[in-house]
Amino acid sequence: HAGEGGGDRISFTPPTPRPTCTLSINPSTINEGQDATLSWTTRYATSVRINPIGSVALSGSRTIHPLQTKTFTLYATGSGGSVTCSKTITVIPLPVPTCMLAVMPSSITAGQSAVLSWTSTNATSGTISSIGSVALNGSQNVSPQQTTMYVATFTGPGGSATCSKTL
């Protein structure tokens, strides 16, 4: 049968496509101490690594808890080459507490009293030596029998602050 295809067949294998990737962080901005979700997908990859996490599945998601602004970089490798994707999460630091102590008058004789007053910002609790737990802002009459240093510590989500005043 002439004309019927009996010749050699040439097989053509298309080149393996270069890998592709997507990387997302939700939400992309958080307050210090919050979590976010890092999600990724790849195609035509045989291995995937995310810096600073390490080797991961070809596609997936992970809860992250960064303490500061950080860039995550995905490296996908396959027989067609390699590709990278990067995303940055912005971490807004929690405000650090501040405090201030004042005493009026600044010196007294034993048996007299003075007013110790204090203010704080970004705090959720406070203590003052010789007094104990105190409101975040306030004042109190004090009558020390000797020279006394009052030390206040105010604490909040962003850390703590210490201030002092001697009477």
C-alpha cells in the first residue's frame, strides 16, 4: 500500500516548562505579637524551599509569627529551571511604655508629707516601691521617715519602663 505512512516516526518531547510560583501573606501588615498566614503555590517544581523556613511542600500554607518586618523568599526548582518569589510582611512594633514621677515639695523633714505624682503612657499596669500597685496616672500623699527613693515600673504589651524620684 503505497502512500500509507510506514516511515520512521520522530517523537518530539516538548521541553519541561520552567517552574512558576506565587507567594502571599495575609494580612501583609500586623501588629507585633499577631499571626499571619503565608500561602504559596508552584507549578512544574520538584522541590520548594522558603527562606527562612526551609523545605516545604510544593503548595501549602503556614501560620507565621514574625517579631519584626521580614521578607520571605520562595525558591522553586524543577527540571525546567528555577524561579523565586518574595513577599514582605510589615510588623508594627508595639509602643513601649513611658513613665514619669514627681514629688512636691522635693524635700521634707521627718513627719511631714509630700505629694508623689506619676504619669505613664502605653502601659497596662504599674507598681511603685513602698506603695504597691497603682493606677496608670495618679498621685498619693507620702510621709517617709527617711530619705526614700520611689521606683515606679509600668508594664504594657510593648515592654516596661522604670522611673524613679528621691524624696
